Amino acid sequence: MKNLYLDMVRVTEAGAIAAATYVGRGDKIAADTAATEAIRHRLNNIHFAGKIVIGEGIKDEAPGLFAGEKVGLLVQYPYDIAVDPIEGTTPTSKGGYEAMSVIALAGENCLLYTDEFYMKKIAYGPKVAHKVKINLTDDCGQILKAVAAALEKPISQLSVCLLDRPRHQSLINTLRCFKCRIKLIQDCDVTACVATCMPDSGVDLYLGIGGSPEGVISAAAMKCLGGVIQAQLVKKDGTPISDRLYEVEDLAKGDVIFSATGITDGKLFKGVRYTSSGIVTNSLTMNSASGTVRNIETIHGN
């Protein structure tokens, strides 16, 4: 698997470049279609064989790489793939921030497959994980106190990130009662989860209900970075489907590769730029087996 990490970077680069053409043009479907086709084409030209385990197309009623689709030049399928051609179709269509093309690769039967679209999640970085174990079902105040103690700062200086959705209003009200800082985002909760592992991101904790595909992809990234994500399958309104709490290893077993390329500018990297030398992309790639995290800037010549 370690030899595939550059191939996965090329996959997300292709998706990001294809999507970048549509930045700010107000057409989410066209952008998603272009990114999906570019990623599918790139995957089908790699000397490997993989199966899409989890993707975005069905939930978003958009063109997508769907569960069960087989990709690659070989005929055996030893790899599981979780993919989101555009994590953040709205910021892509509106010319906003944080959109990226993202993929996770693991061994066969190692990425969680689920028909459920939503997960309730908590994510935090290695500095917290090394000091304390926090459960998704813990009282909100207990969670905030534990994170603040691990980071050695008052709750008032904590920054908690969550999706700006009506279903989170009660949680937002609770967080405001504790007077912590709140960052509401429209999309891109993979970025938010990963940001908890980055010391200068300004995000200490991620909470709330988001997509299941993003949960699986985030788990691959958190595994590489030493962070924690815990998840529970729920309905869109937060009603639990079961009591089971999924840990990182339940979502992404064994060795994993994570790759993401910026479409628009964000916390993790710059978006696609058009220069006199060619198209420039910035990517983040990680391999849990080697413990490597690479930031890659690529010039795609004219």
C-alpha cells in the first residue's frame, strides 16, 4: 500500500483541477460531475484494483462513485476506497472556502460500509487524546472541561467547530452557556476533524451530526495523525439508529492512506491556482503505516 500514496495524490489532484473550473459558477452538479469523472478516470488507470465502499452520490442525489463500483487496471480487489470528489460542493459553487477533493484507501473489508447517511461525531487531536479519553455520550460540559484541561487553557478559549444546521441549535445553546468559542461551518466537516490535529488551525474540538462518508474518511486521516474520532449512526435529526459507538479502528482498520487536494483556499492548504507556469495544486497525503504526513505542492505544466 505504501507505494500507492502518490497515486492517490494524483487522484485527488485530478478531482480538484476538474472541480476548480466551476468555482463560483453556481453549478454544484456540473462541478461534482467533472470531479467524479476525473477521479474515476484516474483510478481506472492505476495498476491496482479497488472497490468503492462509501461515497457521496446517493445521499446528495448527485453523480458519484457508488458503493460496489470497481476501479483500477487489475481484476482482484484487495483495496477499499472511501471517496468524496468534492468535499464542499456549496463553497465550490459559491467560490467559498475549504472545498477539497478527498480519498481514503485501506485493505479489503477495512473501511466501514453503511447504508445510513448520518453520524453523530466527536473529534479531537493527539494532544487531547494522549491525556484523556472522551466519549461521544459524555455530558457536553464534561467534554469541554476535559478538553480544556488537556490543552491547559480555560473553556472560554476553546474553539468548538460544528455544522451550521437547525438540528444543532440545542447543542449551540449549550455551548454558549459554557462561553466557549464556536465556529459554525456550512460544509467540509472532514477538514474540521483534521483541523483538530493541527496546532495552529484554531479548532480544538469537533462535535455534531454530519455525513457517514465524511466520518469514514475523517477516521482514516485521524488514524494517520494520532487523533480521535468516535461516531454513532443516527437519523438526520439525531435519533440514534443503535447504541454502538464506532472508534477509529472500527471505521478504518489496519493501514490506511489519506489524500486531499484543495479546490478552494482553506485551513489545510491553498486551492487550485492558475499561473503562467501552469496549474498549481496543494495536497496533503498521509500513510498510517509509515507515520508520514506530506504537504505537496505540484505544478501541472502547460
